[in-house]
Amino acid sequence: MQESAIRDEEIEILLNDLLELYGYDFTNYSKASIKRRINRLYSLDKFPSFAEFRYHLRNDAPYSKRFVEQITVNVTEMFRDPGFYKALREQVFPHLGTYPFIRIWLAGCSTGEEAYSVAIVLKELNLFDKSLLYATDINPEVLEKAEKGMFPLSQMKQYSENYILSGGKHEFSSYYSANYNLAKFDESLRSKMIFSTHNLVSDHSFNQFQLILCRNVLIYFDKDLQAKVFNLFDQSLENLGFLALGTKETLRFSSIASNFRQLNSEKIWRKV
């Protein structure tokens, strides 16, 4: 008979296993959030005991990948929060358009919907050719999906509505072709994207950027880990560069808050 839930001390054991064996550090993630996801997976896969669950995590490489994929957050959509993309289009990219070259970091890019959304806006503003998008995530499985640029065709109606609300200038369908039940996005959009694994918890700054987007990732971190990531972003952002966060995230109470000025209500800050 399966135990109903994994106890807090058992969660700690699993997270330490992940860190020790695979280098994934989830120890400072929001405890309630990580516990909920691990328990969901435990219930879903119907292990007879915690010991069996742990054994598979430690000794079954494909299962360890599944474990990481399930406990990392991969909920996203194209042009999510259209007002945010409208602000990028009207208030951020006009500034960046004066630069000879634009480097953008999409941290926690998940399956890539955000990267393709940003690329489309850059195309429409004639900034795409002088831009480079670094799309990173801790999870190599979702990066593989992102590189393919293929999303469910059933989502295109919602994505098209988001695109129009964000200030889109063309027919959204002109950016993809239908491929059975999938929408395959124009390969030219990928020509300026670099997909790579990056762990916000343990990896260092790897470039200087004019824009960093990290939206709806930090809400799953505890305060100490958020502070660490904010410092990483501060180090990685050029003066007068922009940092974009999710709707429930803020720089306001962080140690780097004095280095930034909030641009608008869409959670975009400029480094001053």
C-alpha cells in the first residue's frame, strides 16, 4: 500500500541525493512548492514506498531526468501577459535599438515560447539581425523541445490573441506552418537563438546583457536564493540595461534595488 505523502525529512533526503549525484540544487526552492510537486510525482508513478522511489531516483538515469522535469516549472505560453510584450515593444526595444548589438538572456526559458515571442517582436522592429538571444534552463529535456520550435496547434488561437493584444503587426499565422497537430515556427527565428543549460543557483555570469528576462521563476525560490539570483543578474547586466520579472516578482526589497529604477507596472526595471 503506497504511503499517502512524503514527509519533510524525506524531501530533504531526495533533494540532497539530487545535489550529490546530479548537481541539481533545489535545496533553497520554496519548500511548499517543491513538496507539492514531489508528492504529485510520487502519487502519479505509484511507488509502493519511499525507499523504492528514492532507489529509482538514485539508480535509474531516465527516471532521474523525469524527476527533474516534473519538479521544475514549465508552465508558459507565447506572448503571456500581452501588456508586458507591449511594454517591451514600445518602451524597451526603442532604447536598445540605438545599440550596435543587442544581447538578451532569457533565464528559465522552459520550452521556448518566450524566446520565440521575443524574436517575433525583434523581427517586427527590424532589430532581429543585430540581436542574439541566449535561452537557458536547468532542464535539458525542455531545452530540446525549445530548439525544435514546435508547439501544439491547438494553442495557436490563444497565442494569436495574445500576440494581437501585445501590439503585433502581422498575421500571427505567417510565423509558423501547420505540421499535423503541431505548429512549426519559422526556422529563421532560431538563427539568433542559443539554447544552453544554466543553473541559476550554482552557475556564474557568462556574458554582459542589455536585457534579461526571468519571469515567473523566482516565485519558486526562497528569499536567500532570490537574493543570490538578483546579484547574478546585476553582475550580468550592462549599465542602463533592463531586467524583466514576472507579475508576482519584485526587486523592491532586494539588496540591489537601489541600482534599478522601475520602468512601469509591467515589472521591468532599468539599471541606473
